[in-house]
Amino acid sequence: MTDRYAREALKTLAQDMLSKGGLAADKAEVVAELLVRTDELGVTTHGLSMVPYYLPELASGNMTRDGVHEVVSDRGATLVWDGNYLPGHWIMQQALEVCMDRARELGVVCLSIRRSHHIGCLSTLTRIAAAQGLICMISTSDPSGRWVAPFGGTDAVLTPNPWAVGYPAADHPVLIDTCASITTVSKVREHINSGTQFAHPWMLDAQGNATTDPTVVNQTPKGTILPVGGADHGHKGYAMALTVEMLTQALSGHGRSEDVTRWGGNVFLQIMDPAAFAGADPFVREVEALNAACRASRPAPGFDAVRIPGDRAARMLDRSRTEGIALPDEVWTRVRAAAETLGVALPSAL
Amino acid sequence: MTDRYAREALKTLAQDMLSKGGLAADKAEVVAELLVRTDELGVTTHGLSMVPYYLPELASGNMTRDGVHEVVSDRGATLVWDGNYLPGHWIMQQALEVCMDRARELGVVCLSIRRSHHIGCLSTLTRIAAAQGLICMISTSDPSGRWVAPFGGTDAVLTPNPWAVGYPAADHPVLIDTCASITTVSKVREHINSGTQFAHPWMLDAQGNATTDPTVVNQTPKGTILPVGGADHGHKGYAMALTVEMLTQALSGHGRSEDVTRWGGNVFLQIMDPAAFAGADPFVREVEALNAACRASRPAPGFDAVRIPGDRAARMLDRSRTEGIALPDEVWTRVRAAAETLGVALPSAL
């Protein structure tokens, strides 16, 4: 079952929980706002459901509770920040503000960030810039993470390496949000918890054989998640993974050379202003022409229609705004348990 | 069989053929140089073997024989050029010169180009910047091309949409050169010509069923090439394809809204200077740490070792420089036929 909740009630709940968990007030406000926006888009795996994961990180000090990021370098159109393991949502809100302003002036801005904490749902972030007419590209990696083997190998080296692109269109932004591996660590854990196999061979066992079995990551020696393209053409996902790690780790000057063991989010953010290229109107005209051609493509067996990334988020957002924000039972159960432990009052469903 | 030829002899041959074909002298020199560099890297599908394809394009006027590109907009860090269907190699050489200079000053430069002709092997181009310590990203599409259906659809809308990234490492640059579809139009034609099936279902028939049959693209209604990820997780390749078309068509203000029928190359070029981020040395240090970890990953069944993209090109280049440039017989046969028609003298093999 899925109940719906008022936006302000959910934001207050998240904010109170994070504050009680030790996060500075200004940061708790920003993180709560972005988590609620994520639930509004229907990405309930990355919304309020993250709070129970952030609380122990705040308690242990793995997520820094207060302070600011360090500006490592600033050349105007290019920047490097050290996030000092502050909440990624807060870092990214600062990053978007700085880079959106500069992109309007310079046309393009690139920021590589080391040592952020978890930045949450990438589409929530790219949407902020895309809704204001800008192109926003974000990729992220964790230099301590090893889940994906390089193509042709069996030992895990890479993270799934998510990447996202948001850009303006006529009605609502296009929101691409994907990664360099076929599936994610969260999905692997879900399948392990539910005792189910993947429908396709998306994993690799420690001997290098493709398999549908998610538990290979818990075995010794450890199996891995296959890169996009799988055993068939995984050199394509490997190429994406190397690119993401280069942008997030090599450009930020912090990565696997340091044998990092603390979980951290390295981030590459690029914002461009279509007005600084051929113009905002031609940009949207071409995006819409392509989107229309894609939507007009006759559906393949098993599909109702061709979708443009961001279509579902736009529908979910409309519904969230009129009917309240839907949270699945399993999310609410976890959030409620954490709230009760902290002594934070829970809102009622609508 | 594969004979080897002297570099200067091949360059003179290509230059003479292109000049006799009508291309202005300065452009013939640049195109010939880049084609030879491509053969030097071992990418003989995109080197001198292209000349017999370019000659009819010059004859018909589809490839412009002389003139310059138009600067549509120039904001310093962002530019738009109209290539006027000039040879893509020449346009890209101009583009690299301008953008490498500016990247050293500004840290990042982005150029979107409309209406170039064929730009050849992307790694040949990215390598120029990467060998000088810069990060070079190139993607390209043809707004008149329809070979790949959007994921979930059956009608072709997209081109294979190649993308490449070159960046510095310790010994030789990393050269990623891939595309958003599982295979390319050239490979499909090769399989049709040789009467062979693909080893895996990389195609989609007009009814939307995955198939190994390359001839579906010649049937009516027409089949398509599957995006990266295939029938299984092709939404990932579709995401890449949308991104490439956005960067090359929407940003350049020329695309599918115009119902383009003339073959053309739209291009997005981005150059970044690691020195404008965390520094050139930390950049290479992290690239090398990642590369070393990948190479140390135990090979999977069927693989000798994990490779870093660019390893093979570096080996081929070394060998080309010491032993001459290898051209496979089938390439030489086509080049010789075209040279004889033009009355251009052929060099002997080494």
C-alpha cells in the first residue's frame, strides 16, 4: 500500500530527524527539501527513505555535521571543491547555485568535487538547472567502492558510476539518469533480500562467468556487477565507467591512488547555457523534434509507447503537487522506526 | 595479406588523390595527414580507405571543396560553427587548434558544429589533444541518419551516435572511442556483404524482435540497430544517444526539425585542461592508479588480460613508426582502383 502525505509535513519530518541526528540546521533544511523533491518525482528509493541511512552516518561522523566545503581551485569556468564529507545534497545545492550563475555568464562551467557525502537522486539535481533552461550533467563515483570489474576482468575495481543529464524541452525537462553498470548496488541488495534472481545475467561470478545470481557479491572470492552491455558488449559500459572515474577522481585530484577506505562521493558537475551556443529557442526546437520522432516510433512488443526520460517524473510531480506525495509502505515503515527512535513526531497520511 | 608502406608515400598518395578529386590544396594536406595518422593507429577502416568514399562526395559537391566554416557564435568558452559540409578532418583540425589554445587559458571550451562532412576516426582527433596533456571529448551525429530505434520502439530515429574521450596518462593517452548503439552501420554492411549473421542479437527487425540478421536494415519495413544494452537494457544506450543528439544537434541549432536529407556530421567538441582543475600531476596519478587496478584484475575466461582503451593504438603506432604503416589487402585494392582511375601514381610496399 502507498499513502500520500503533505509536502510540508514530510519536509518538516525529514528536517527534524536530520537535526536531531546532529546535522546543522541550515544543512538539514536543504537536505530535507531535496529529499522531498525526490519523493515528489516518484523516486522513493532516494527520498525520505535515505534519512534512516544518513542518521548512522551522522552519528559516526562519516557524514560531517557542519562546516563548509573547501575551494581547492577556482579558475572561473573550472573549479575543484573538497566536500569534507558534508551532506551531498547541501554541497550540490551550493554547487548548482555557483555554476548556474556562472554558466549564464560564461556559457559553460565545470566543477569536480572530492569527498562529498551521498548526493542522492541525480535527476532531482539536474532538474533544478534544466527547469531554468540550462543543460546539467552530473556524474559520481566512490573511490572506496569496488563493485564492477573492468571488461575482460573478474576482480571488482569500479563503482557503478551513475551519470545524469537534464536539459530543457517544451513541457518539462528531459531527465536522463543512468549508470555505467547494468544494475546498481541497491538493486543487487534488493534481490538478495528478496531471495530473487535477476531476469538476465547481469552479474559476474568470481570465476568470470555471467550469472543471474545477486549473491555472488557476498561470496569469497567476490563476484561483481557487469558493466552496461554485459558479457556481450560490456566494453561500452567499461568505457563509460572509465570516463566517469576520470571526471570525478582524476580531475578532482582524489581517487584510488590513495587506497581510500571511507565511503565518499566524488562528483563532476557541468552546466551549459544553450543561449551561449545557437540559442535557447533552436535548442528546444531540436529537442522537441527528436522527442516527437522518438514518441512516434511504433512500440516494440511489450511496450505501450516510447518514453522520453523525464516523462514519468513529470507525471509524478504533477500528481504529488495535487494529491500529496506518495510513500510506499516499506519506506514509511523504515522512516517511522527511525523517527520513533529519535522521538520525532510523525505526520498523518492525507 | 597486409603490406607496409612508408608514411610519406601514403600521405602523398592520399593528398594527390584528394587534390585530383577537386579538394583545395590546404584541405587535401590536412585530410591526408589525419587519414595517415588513423592508419598509423591501426584503424584501417577509417584511414586511407576513406578516400574512395570521399572522392564521389567531392565530385557531387556533397563534400565542399574549398572555403571556410562560418562562426555562428563565439562567447569565448562556447562556440558554434557551421561547417558548410567542408571535410570534417579539416574542420576538426581548426576546431582543435582553437579549442586547445582556449582550454589552456579558460580551463574548458565547448564547440558545437553543424553541417560538417565526415570527421573520420574520433581517436585520431582526441589523441591530438590528449598527447598534449588535455582532456578531449568528441561526439557526433548525422541529423539525416535513421538507423537506431529509441528503446521500446521499432522505427529508426537515431544515428549510432559515436562518442570518444581521450585523456593523458603516463605512457600514452587513454583513447575511448565507442558509440550509443551496439554495432555500427559499417559493421552491419560488412556482415551483409559477407553474408554472415552477428554472433548476438544486435539488430531489431521491423516488428521489434531482436535478431542476429544484419539484412533487416535492407527490408521493407526497415529493421534497426539496437542501442547499447540491446533488448535487455537498451534504455542505457538510448540515454547515450539522446545525449549525443542534444549536444551535437540542439546545441548547434541544426537537426531533425529541418527534415534534413543531406548526409552531414554534427559534432560536439569539449576540451578541458587538468591544470585548471586539481593539476596535471594528480590527474595522471589517479588515471594511472585506476589503469593499474584494471590491468591487475584477473582475466575472465576468453581474455588474456584487461586492456585500457588506447593500449592497442599505442602498440600499433610504435610499430607503424618503426616498420611502416600496414594496410590490409582489401583496403589497398580499393585505394589502388581509385588512384588508377585518377591517374595518380602508387607507391610500392616496403
